[in-house]
Amino acid sequence: MGIVGDSLERAGQAHFTRPIPKSAGAQMRYLVRQEKSTKTVAQPLGISQRTVERYIKDQIKTPRPELATRIESEVRSRSQLLVRKRSAQAAAKRTGLVIETRARFGFTAAPGTTDDGRMRRITQHLGPELAGRLLAAHQADATEQDLQALAAEAPQEAYFKDGGRRAGDLLVEFTDIAY
């Protein structure tokens, strides 16, 4: 994914009601229960089917650090889908989203003058209508550029609707999104 897609995933995971399994064996058992096959679990993790079976039987207890990260991310991406769906629906219909961005404001001027553009941190609330469009695009596997364009609409409207200037020159770097 990208910055906006990953932020939307993290925001959905913030609403989890139960913790994910802690040990590597418990995480593997969870993945096998979800996928119904040790072979389909092994392929995205880049390990053999036999290694998955060893984790399930607790013959291997501590995975390598990079494998532990991959296992945990797979478990997080598959856990509590209904909770995530409900929180996304609530954001799209009632509450909206909060976006934290960095944007460059200022005029084109000599470096060091007071009119020189500076990066500013902006925390902007997206209403339910725009949040619904952003979440629908994310669920439809939109590209990161499309997600950023949708998310940038709110700061552009808020900071450039007065004065008649176009917001196309607004440089926005996304840092986080929360439901």
C-alpha cells in the first residue's frame, strides 16, 4: 500500500475489541483456521508447508524477526473483519475521519524572507460524505494516488476556498488518518 492506505488499515485496527494471538504457534493456528490449509498460509509468508506445521505443533517457538513481522501483519490483516467493517461504516455515515497532514504554505519569495513557504502540520476533519468516498475507494483497491487526491480535498477546500486561489499547488504530505 502507501501512506493513506496503510493509515486507513491502522485506523481500522485501532477499533479491535480483542488482542491478536501473542505466540508464533497461536498466530499460525489462527492463520490456518482462517485459510483452511497450511500450504496457503506458507506461500505468502515465504516458508515451507512443513515449517508451518512445526509452528502449529509448537516445535518451533521463536521465528526470525522478519518472519515474525510478516506473521503478525498477516494475522492483523485477517482479524476482526466485522469490527473493522462496522467502524468504517460508522465513519462513512456519522463520524467522519480525522487526517493529519503536512502542507507547504506561503508565497514564492527569496529564501529566508517572511513570505517564503513553510511546511505546516494540519489536522483536518473529513465529513462523513468525503470519508465515505475515501473508504469506498480504499475497499475497491484504488491506487495510492487516487486515495491521496481524495484525502487532499478537505484541506484544499478549508484553506483555499476564500480568496479565489486555486488549491492545485498545495503540497500535501500525509502522516496519519484516524476514525
